[in-house]
Amino acid sequence: MTATVLGIAEGRALGGSLRVVVTRPRALTAARAAVEEVVAAIDVAASRFREDSELSRLNASPDRVVKVGPLLARAIEAALRGAELTEGAVDPTIGFAVRIAGYDRDFDSVPARGGPLRLVASRVPGWSAVRFSAATRTVVIPRGVELDLGATAKALASDMAAAAAARVIDGGGVLVSLGGDIAVAGEAPVGGWTIQASEDSGAELADAEETVSIASGGLATSGTTVRRWMRGEVTLHHIIDPATGLPVDSVWRTATVAAGSCVDANIASTAAIVMGERAPRWLRERGMAARLVDRDGVVHRLAGWPKAAESKLIPTIL
Ligand code: AMP
Ligand code: MG
């Protein structure tokens, strides 16, 4: 048997690591170009770190009917669907809360340490305060609501980028990872795409790390150990509990979920961190294969997540 030689391109995108992998190395340049086009479009549409993004303009126009472009509409629709499916554990109205906790610019530029902050617990405005029509692509956000599409837009970008790349590579398969939000499209390598389950999406590939393989859909990891910072003596991180508006004090430090799309995997992985002890039941009831790492570093594998390394996993649609 001959091992598949993969073509791999790496870089940075949307404030995190970017990996594009193709099963036919000569397709790499075309695949990467297709991925970068999607990523650039998502950034202009949905970044909260760019004043000129469509999302920033929407956030600056409360109480008004705003017509948005097709891409931002898709991202908002995906975020609201995530909120509904998770009963608000994933909620795009955490924008103000995550900003005042210190995550107010591209993560690479957030200072690791700073003076103490005075944060007051208060429930976020809530996704049901957002009025959105997919038919007319119009949105109204009430004053005081800041949308943050950080969780869903990156996953949507992975799904769309993998699909776009699969269209231009003329056969074979492609995997796109944006900061650990992974989508695959086209024909998978024999035995599936082998993916390393790490806390840090930028981690080097290492033989000792656990791997899992998928042939379709997506895989997403959320966690509190990488995007974190200190203000005074307090450690803060980027996943907000909508019930308190503060970084969640979760029993899980990392959640990895496989699903029929990266968007679904991402909804479930972010939700798992927020739901804490309720997460295993929620994931099992929906048959979402997941790998949760608790505070002590103990790994919990649920709903079909394989025990042995490199076993196949069948993603479920949420
Ligand atoms: P992820 O890494 O996919 O779990 O997404 C985390 C990102 O989503 C954060 O960096 C925030 O921008 C945003 N976020 C934080 N907490 C939540 C939440 N409870 N619901 C939705 N988005 C969130
Ligand atoms: Mg994610």
C-alpha cells in the first residue's frame, strides 16, 4: 500500500492558524486561492475587529432596519440557529460582554496582562432580541446589543472554503482548518482524514497525540486554555456564559465535536463549554460524537467518539 502524499499549506487567517490540505498536491495552489477568497469575504462581512466590516456597521446602527449582504446574512442565520438549538448557550449577543472582558481586538494584539477590571455579572441581551429576516436579508438589533459572530463565522468560513476549494481542485479532496474549525470536502483519503485532537489548533503534529478520522463534515474545538489573558490577578478567557455575561467557569477546558458540517460541530463545541455538566447529556441525546477534557485533564469520549486512536467516526447532523 502506498501512503497518500498530501499537499499542505499553512498560514494565518481570521486571527488564528490556517491550514489547507489536499489529497492531490498539484491542486494546492488553486485550493489555497479558493480558501483565501472565502476567508477574505468572511472577514469583510463578519469581523468585529474591523471598523469597515459590515458587522461593525450593523453594530453601529441600532434600532434601524439594516439590509445585509448574503454572506453576513448566512453568518447571522447560522448564529441564531445555533442559539435556538442550544437554548441560548451559544448566543451572538455576547459582543459587549466579551469586549469589556478585554477581547476587544484581534487576539494576537490582546495584551496578555493588564490592570484589574471591574466586571459586573449581568445576563447578555439575548438572541431573541435580534430581528432577522432571511427572506429580505434585513436585521434590526436593539440599542445596547453588539453581535459577535466569532463562534459561527469562522466555522461557516471553513465549510464554505472547503466547498469552494473542492470545486476548483478537479478531483481529490480538501481539508480546511481555521483556528481548529475544520471542514472537509471532496473525496477523502483512504481511511478518512486523520486529525489530531489538540487543545491548541496551532500545535505541531506529534505522534503521541490522539487522532481521529472523518471522511465528511467537520470537526471543531472550543476551549478556555488558549485564548486567555490576565487582568490584575484574574485570568479571563473568550467564552462567555450568556447567563452572567462573564467568562464561563466551565468544568471542561476543551471540547471537540464532530458533525455533518463545521458549523454544527462548532455550535456543539462552544455550547459544551458553556453548558458544563449538562453538556454530556445534551451531546448524547443528539448523537454528537465528542471529546471533552475536564479541568484535571481527564478525557471523556462520548456518543461514538472512538476509544482507540485513529478509528473512524461518523459525523451526525445537528
Ligand atoms: P469558539 O472558539 O468556536 O468556541 O468560539 C468562541 C468565540 O465566540 C469567542 O472568541 C467569542 O468571539 C464568541 N463567543 C464567546 N462566547 C460565546 C457564546 N456563549 N456564544 C456565542 N459566541 C460566543
Ligand atoms: Mg470554534
